[in-house]
Amino acid sequence: MLEDLMELMMARTLHPGDVEERQQRKEECVQVRTRLKRKRTEMESEARRNLTLRSGSGGLPPPPASSSSSPAPPS
């Protein structure tokens, strides 16, 4: 049984080229994921800015970053 297991493991062993290709693909996935996260963050902050501009004084309170740029009347 142990021999069968060893044989199975050897048959499933990847060739060096496969390992490099898999590593390369993994790195590309990480890069794409990072780009998408950055893009999503940009889009979310843009959406927040648009919401605060549209809502004016009523609606959501402006996030701390844009509170200095948008003049809110003191209540």
C-alpha cells in the first residue's frame, strides 16, 4: 500500500516548468487583485464624494477627508 501511495505521489509531482508557470500565474493574480482593490477604493471614495456633494446639508454626514473642503453651516 505504501508503494502505491509513493507511486501516486510521484505521478502527481509537477515538473519544474509547471511550478514556475503556476508561481507566475499566482503573482499575476495577486497583481490584478491589488489593482482591483485600488480601483474599488478609488471608486468608493469618489461615490462618497458625489453623495456628499449631492446631499448638501441633509443626508449622510461628510467623511472627515472632505469635511474641510465642503462648507457646512454650523447648527
